[in-house]
Amino acid sequence: MAEPRSDSDVPAFWRSLGLPGIIDVHVHFMPQRLMSAVWGYFDEAGPLIGTEWPIRYRDSEQERLDFLHGLGVRAFTSLAYPHRPGMAESLNEWAARFAARVPECLQSATFYPEPGVEEYVRRALDAGARVFKVHLQVGGFDPRLKELDAVWGMLADAGVPALVHAGSGPVANGFTGPGPFGEVLARHPGLTAIVAHLGAPEFEGFFALADAHERVHLDTTMIFTRFAALAPFPDALLPRLRDLGLEGRVLLGTDFPNIPYAYAHQLESLAALDLGDDWLRTVCWHGPADLFGLS
């Protein structure tokens, strides 16, 4: 298996593993006005960014879709998230329309602690949402809030994953880290969760949550790459990373298009860990395919 050195090498990478492509659980598509605002925030190295972060794939929506298709990304999310009240429901409606016209997209949704949240989350589930993005850092809210308890319960009952940025990288706030979200899992042990960025920088704490809750997964987004905005992964956890990956609980994520390096570099970085071809097959395909019921 050859490590992909450039984006043009990505199809050869997954073919060498005997896969039909790859599945990326951490991709962002959102209304262009919001996407442009997000890119502007990265350009300014805003307070939640913490460092210069040049966006590599600042292309039109169609160009980004064509790019993923050309790489062989067979399924991906469209993670949008609110930073204030009054945004989430319209984002969910946009994401449903996007998924309806982009068959490869896993219909995504989100929520915010606000009046009506239970009702619009129910509508999103009824409309076919397959994953909910929750960004505790950008949203700046406590996941343990009383008004969200029923929402977490609905997701747990539906078996729909919540992809949660709960780690404190790049910059902490009062609600990041394994403690607050760990309390949510204690209340809702049946909740299916995907912890973004392997929980960086609190890797140990989030791996402990995965040990305690069999429905907790972690995504690889940006970890092991040469971009040091989050945190270096501790070598002592590599055996546990291997075991969780082979169990189907470590999932490929990239943060496309909001990355400061080539898409292939994430795959190159994972291959360089030398955890085995079976591990790569499960992380890049079998784990997410099983989680989302993809053939």
C-alpha cells in the first residue's frame, strides 16, 4: 500500500487496499454566504482559530463536489453549525435540500439550545437526517443544558449519531473537554457519538469515554498531519487507537474544504502510522459504512 503524496494518488491508495472508495464523516458544505463568512473568520485567524489557517480548497460548491467525486469519496457529510440562536432550523432545511440533490451526501443537521429546539430536531429526524453536527466551541454552549436533554434522548432513541466538537483544540472554552460531554453520555448511555479530531487535545479523556461507552466513535480530522494547530497525538495511545480502529470506532474525517494542506495529506498521515492495512480499510470504509448502513 503506497502512501498518497498528492491528491492524484488518492484513488490508487484506496484501490491498493481493495476498497470501492473512501467515506469521509467530517466534511463541510453550507450555504455559500455562511461558508464565505467561515472562510473570512479563518483568514483573520479569529480567536477560536488560534493560528494562521489558509484555506486550501476555496472553490465553488460544484468544484468541491467534483473534487470529492474525483478522489473517490463515495459518501460524506455536509456539517453546518450555528453560532447563535435562530440559525439551526434554516441550516437543517438547507442541508436536507442539499442531500436531496447530492446522492453521496449523508443528510446532516444541527441544533442550538433555544426555544423550539425539540420540535425542529424532530422535524429534521423525520425528514431523514442521518448525522447531527454539534460544535461546543463555536456554539459556546453547555451540552448539559436542561433544554437539550430531550434532544440527546431523541438522537439516542433514533440511533442517529451526533458528531461533536467537544475537545478544546484549537482554543478551549468552559464547555469543552471530556467532562461536560461525558456527563451527557452518562445521562444517555445509548447515544451514538462521533468525537471530532479524536478529542484533541484531551485525547486520553475522550478515549476513556470511548472505553466506557461502546457507541462512542472518534474521527481522525486533522490529527497526525503536519498542521500543529490542534495537538500532537500521544504515542502511548497508539495501541488503543489501533484497537478502536479495528473495532470500527475510529472513522476517517478531514475537515474538507477548510484545511490548510492537500486532502491526500490526511490519508498519507494515517498510512504513515503503520497500523496495518486492515486498520486503514476499517477507518476509511468499513467503520463508517457500518455506522451509516452503507453498502
